[in-house]
Amino acid sequence: MKSHFLTDRIFELASKTNENLNLEQLLEAAVFRNEGKITSTGALAGDTGKFTGRSPKDKFTVADNLTQDRVWWGKLINHFLLKNLMPS
């Protein structure tokens, strides 16, 4: 099979994944990768880096019978129609 840089990268990343880790193993992996620290209570405090927030324009709310009249639709609240979530 002919090698391709994208396929090679996908296989490289996939070889570094873990499956079915228990809680202790997940916490250990997160700390090892500097993704967070264990607090004095034993919780994982994640470090999201410099950019911690999400742009309001990246958020979507499903417009359906429950939300249509309850959400203040405007420039910052994007709507997504329920029919677009469900496969035809």
C-alpha cells in the first residue's frame, strides 16, 4: 500500500490512544500530559490554556417547540433546526 502523510499521521495518533482506562489511569494520563493538576480534594483541575472561552457565534441552540418562544433569539444565539439533526 502506498504511504501518504495524512494516513501515516492518523495511524501515528491512533497508536497513542488508550481504551477503557479506569478513573485513576485517566487522571494519571491527564497529569502526565500537563492537561491539569489534581487538587487537594482529589479532583482534576483542567488547564485549558490561553484561550478558555468559546465565541458566542460558535454556540448553537436547537430551535424546536420547547425553545422557540423561550429563547431570546438574536445576533449571539444561533439556532439550529431539529430536522437538521435527525437523519432522513
